[in-house]
Amino acid sequence: MSPVVSHRILRRWLKISDASRYAGLSPKTIKRMLTKGYLRGERTPGGHWRVDRESIDEYFSGDQKALEIVRSLGL
């Protein structure tokens, strides 16, 4: 991973593409998880999503529930 990408991933609020890399999921899955409320996020004034990195960490904290929810999304 390049230093630029790793620096961006250390931020609290991530772009969809950075959140996707961080979580190891597709951007489409991250968007679904945001809209269904599994991850916390906000929209910028321009309409782009920013994902709360801490919500990804909480979601994947070794909980089997996370895997079940991803599967329930049809992925």
C-alpha cells in the first residue's frame, strides 16, 4: 500500500473507496451498509458519502453478526 493511501485510511472519515479498501469489501457493499444503517456515515455538501472508520472497526470487531449481515445483503 502506498504511503498516501495508508495516510488517508488513518483518517476518521473515509471516502467510499478508502472505506472499501480498509474493510476489504466492494464500494457497492459499503454503500449498501451505509443506507441500511450498518455503518455510520454522512453526506458531503456535494452528495458524496464519508464513512466513519470507527463504525467499520466496531462492526468487524470479531462479531459473527457482521458476517451474517453481509450475507443477508446477498453478497
